[in-house]
Amino acid sequence: MAVKYILEVSSQKEQDWLVEIDFPDYDGEPIHLIGDRNPIIIAWDGGTNDNPFDNHIIQQSATFKVYDDNVDVEEFQLIDDGSVKCRVYLDGQLKHQGFIISDGIQAIDSGVPEIVTIKSIDGLELLDGQKFSWNNYGDITVNGQQSDGRCPMNAIRVCLYRVMDNILPIRWSSSIKSEQYPTDDMLAGRNQIFTDDKMFRYSDNSPKWFLENILKTAHCWLYQRDGYWWIENRLDVIRNGGIFNGYEITTSTINQVATGISIDMNTDDLAMDFVDGDQYWIVKKPLGGVNVVYEDTTNENNVVPNGEFDILGSPFADWDFSYLPSGSGTPLLERYSPAIDGREGNSLYMKWADVSGESWARVSFDGDIPLDANILFKNVVFGFDFMPLKNFPYYGSGEKKGQINWDSHPFRVRVGYTMQGETLYMNEFGWWHRAAVGGAWLTMTVGQPGANRINYMFGGNPMKGDVVVISIKTTGGYTGTFTVNYTASEADEGNMTVFLSNLRNTISSEYPGWTVATPSGTTWVSIIDPSVDMSDNDSMLTSGGSGMNPDGSINISVDSMKIGDVARISFTGKGGSNMIKMPDPGLLPNVSSVVGKLKIEFYVKEGQGYVIDNVYFKTDDNHDKYELRGYGVKSGVEDTTVGISSGFSGHLWSSYGNGYQYTNLAMLWNAYGGYPASLTELYGSAILDWRNRPSKIFEGSIDKIVQCGDFLDIKGIKYVVLNSSTVSEGVSRITAFEASLNPNFYLVTHKGTMDKGETEN
């Protein structure tokens, strides 16, 4: 690609402009264009709503008005967007680099030279309709700390370099720090985004969307200026009095070390340079509050990673054995094709060699996945497809011939969720309970060796919450039905001696006429009354053993199922509800906690083989919502969203985190010396810090070149540029927003979008 057209302009202020336009496959001498009066305009577009937070991407364009006698107008009309590059220099410094677009170019046949308007854009709008995919860009070292290859800065570089092909060095600033890596740079540190590409599988968002949402939670604005891409945390620059403190990297995509920079963006008082008499000010009303919603990306709310087994690995990504017993050979995981639901693709085949034994292996997704059941995901549905293939016992004759005999419980699944200091397991009815202490539930059987004596014989291990109901009918000396209820306490747990003592004491205190004893060497409670005849009246024990094995697993059976049949297994909540209510872990604690983790495991027995597919554990369609309000402020409330942020739950593929198992570790961040919070909340706080009091907006013409990024002084008040349009004679028409912060403490309500009501001012 070579330069085909050149436009050279010298302004009355003795500023020399040069425009170069490259065309593919051109190899001739440059053609000199003849410009109209004041032929060059450089513009930055920050939107029309006079709100700096409306557009975090500030697009730059360059427009040229030239006579058509040296221009092949049709050639310009037929170009493909992004194929013809353009550069604009002022006194040798690059001011714009972009692409010529064909929009609005007119060919006029009047017989005399006519003005043609040619426009070049920086390419950011061309990112719409494109697809994002990672490239293996090198790490960036900032202050001695090497970044991860999938840091946000590399995602930004993929958008600007690989997708858009507008390659310029980058300057950036952002003082936000994560609690996980408190010394790392936010954009070029160890915190990752889109670690395993699921974000791109479940999202069709464009690279421009990715850029916009990375910038939002970094409190940054992207624009092109002076031959660089600038990523500016404007709140930092305002706090620093107009000084841009940050870093700079070259266009190299291999490993490199960032250079620290400190650049003064301040201007002199521009009131001395007013021109054209068109200056005016308006006031933007303050905000009393802001609602920020994290519009996360999920796989249709399915918590299970790769539950459809569409992402291949060894044999599938994310899945492996979570437990392997010793000896008896090694079980295998294989791809089963075609998928058992009839679609193209694969299912997961778990099988063990043809050996006999009672050992069980367990298969699950890698690690545990964080799940916020405290605020967001309180109700779920769980299910999967299942096809037995080998060594499931079946009936050899009779009406059930060929059907699987489930009496030996050959198929088991375990669903666990960690609470404060314990793990609860889901039973077949959708209730949650701890696994048995010591591997055995408390059991109770009733024996009656004589007319006036009943023995209640216990086995296993008592657990807190076990309920014993003893009911006895008497005849003879006195007649009636007598009932004792006892609930095992924490002191009883795992201690049969203490449990029996407390149970005896409870019975004796309610019915002191009975003799209550534990015969030596037994775990019985014997109740004796020689004055009456006694009979048990359906005494009962309620323990965790209802609908669950001692290790927390569930026995699953399917009526009339045969080897090779496919069943869709689904679990419903209590009372026949479709949704299973999750246990509330309480307020999820700091980032290092293991509380709030989900694990789903499939058991496979020695000699057994079966196939699973479409494993789902789907949550409510709920999203983080932060409502921030100023104390006692009655101003309006603004709604906004972020699409990339930090959150607790691992199935939010748009969240920061070094893998779905670790998103909770990347949840909390710190901005400007405040308290740790999610990036969603911090974005709302940043908006209010800037917008919680009236702000001046200036518009007018300045007899100077004013660029995006300038920290303007106009009559003693500081402003940032929202829009600027500069002609080649060096006059700029600008829209600028007052650069003044009022940091404060806010009333913050964290809720889900499904929660009703809204915080009042």
C-alpha cells in the first residue's frame, strides 16, 4: 500500500498540515489535491447528551474539502470500509490515523471543478458487526509485575490492532486496584477476563461493545490523540489537577515493559481566546442517585461449565474425575458420538474396565464454582440426560424382563453447596442437608420384650437437627397416648452417649413415673412401667437419611428403563415446585472464603459404564443491581448498565477472574482510597462523585487547537472536552463539561433485578 493522494495546507498561523491517503496496490507518484478554503477538520465526538458517562469511546474523524479535478471520485465511492488508510500531520506530528469511508461522497458533473468532501474515521465505529477472538499477545510488565496474557489491555489491543488494524502506541491511566492483586495495574495486571473463551461462545457482542464495557468499569475514556491511543481515567486526572499519570507501551505485541509517564494536560485560561462571539454556558442538574445493573453474560443461566460437552478437550474441557479410588484399574472418560439427545456433537461416556467390586469414582467439572445464593440465585432447576450402557443389573425374566433393577442403587449423583463452616447436600426432594457424621445416619428400631417394656434401639450417629418422636399407648393402671419429642442438639452430634443421656432426661422429665434406662453395652433407651401394658404408637425418627445416602449422594432410578435407553432426569423443589430453593449462605464473606461454592458429582462404579449430557443447574434470570443514593438528596436518579464487571458467581462469563472457579476472588476492588466493592458499585460511585452537584457545560469557539484530553481552564473553572471540531486555521468549536468532583459516602443497596421496589432518595 502506497500514498496515492496528498493534501498540503499552510494556515495563516504558519501551521503546516499534511494529509496522506493510501490506496491498495497503488505504485505511482502521489497526486496532489487542491483544498478549499480551510479544507481540514479534525473532530472528536463524545455524544450529544452532555454527559461524560454516555460515551466512553470518543471517536475521532478527519474531513477534507478538495476540488475534484485531481480526484477519481468513483474510486472513493467504491472503496471497502477499512481498506484505504489516511494520516493527518500537523507540523510533522501525527494528529489522525484512520480509514477513508465512502459515505456521502458525491460525483458532480457540472463541467467545472466542484468541491468533494472526503472523510476519514479512526475505525472505532467499524468494530460494530465484527467478532472478538483472542490473539496470543505478549505480557506487559508494569512496575516490575508481569501481566497475564488475557489481561484487559490485551483485549483492548486485540480490538484496536487485530480487528480494526489501526495500530498506534497506547497510553493509559487507571488507579483502580483489585483486592486479589492490590499492587497490580488494573488493565495490565494478573486479573484476567474471558479466560476460557466461553464469553464468546455465549455472546455475539461486537469488539466495540467489549471496548466500551471494559472502559466503563475502569472509569476510562478511549480516544486518539497525537499519534497515540489514550485510555484515560478522567476521575484520576481531575483528582491530580490535570496531570495524566500512567503508562505507555509501543505497538509491539510481544512481551514488553511499560514506561511510566506523567503528562500535564492543562491549558491556559481559554477565555482570552474566545472568537466568533458564540460562547455560552448551561448547567447540568445534579444526580441524587444512580442504579447500576450488571448485565452479565451466561449460558442461559446454566451454572454448569460445558454441561452440553460442546467444548472439546481430553476428552472435554472442564470435566475430569473429582475422586479416584485406589486399585481395581482406572476408569475412563470418552466422547460418545452422536450425542444421546440426537444433536450433532458428543456426550460424555464414563466407563470402568470389566472388573467387579464396590468402589466408586466420581466425575465432575473442575473445581468448585462460586454461586451467590444469598442475593441473586435463590432458586434453581437441576437435571441431565442419562443413558446406561453396561453392568447395570436387570431383570432376566417376567414382566420386567430387560428392565434395570434399581434395588442395589447402581446410579448416584451428589450436589453439594458450601455454607458457613459446612457443606449441605441436596436430597431427592430438593431439600438440603449435611452428610452423615461418621458415614452413617442415626437409625431407630423398636423392640418389645414384655408387656410393660419397650426398647428404642439406636444405630449410626446422631446429628444436630435429628428429631425423635416417641409415642406410647398404655392400658391397665392408666390409659392414654403419651408422646415425647426430642431434637438432637449440637452437643449430641457424633456422640451417642450424650445423645442417649439427653433423650433419657427429656423422657424422664416429662413422664417421671416411667423408668428410663440404657442397658449396659447397648445403645438403647428402655422405657418400663410395671403398672400398665405398653405398646408403641408409630414412634418415628426424622433424620438426614430421608432421600439421601450418608455421603450426601442421591440414588436415582427410572421406571421401565433398559440398557441403551435415554432418560431426561430432572429434580423439582419441595411441594412439587419446579424450582429448588437454594440454602442461604448468609452474607458472602471476603474474597478468600470458600463459602458459596457448588459441586455436582456423578458416581461411576467398578465395571460400570453410562453416558450423560445436557447437565444443567439453572438459576433465576437475576442480575446484580446496585442502587446508590446521596443522603438527603432529592435530585433525579439515573439508570445505567455495565456488561463486563466483577461478581461472585462463576457462571457469569463476562466477569473478571482467573477461571470460573475463582471469580469470587476477583470480586472486590478499590478505587481512590475507598472501601472494597464490586466494579459495578464502584462505577455507580464514580458517576455520583462527578454528578452529585450542578455542573457547568461550556460551548463555543476558541482561537486555538483544542483536542480531546485537554484539561481546560475557562475563567477559572476546569473542564474536560466532550466534543471538539478544529479547522485547519486553528479555530476549535468545543463542548466541555465541568471537571469537578465531590466525593461522598452513599447509601448503597445491593439487590437483584428480580427484587421488587427501589431505594428512595
